[in-house]
Amino acid sequence: QVGKKVVGTLTNTSTESIRGPIGVRMTCFDSDGVPFATHSDIAKPDTLPVNGQSSFQIEIFSKPCNSFLLGASGFMH
């Protein structure tokens, strides 16, 4: 987490290439494990060969997000 952004890299670990848009979604949880906000971004580039990488930056518009879960999805060629 960098300031009000979560910055990261996705790696295509599947056996097929992925095409986008590749959506990245983050859910924030409070200290009791209750979700209180979701945020999202589109990874760039939006085409990933096997073992290829793509980056994302999710801006946090809610209160601080100390615990979160990330997921990403795209389409297989």
C-alpha cells in the first residue's frame, strides 16, 4: 500500500494467454472481518501471455483499508 493506493503486479500462472480487460477488485475488511468497501481498477497491459505480468493501482476512496482481499479476472484465448 502506497499512500491511498494499493499498487501491485499480476502474473498469469495459467497454461493459456489471457486477454482483457483484466479487472482487479479489492474488498476492504474492518477489524472484525466485516467488508466495508470495494475498489477496482483495470490492469495494464490487458493481454498476458503465459507467465506474463500486468500492473494495477487501486485508489482507496474509503477510510483506511488495513485488511483486504484482491482478485483479478480476464478471458482466456
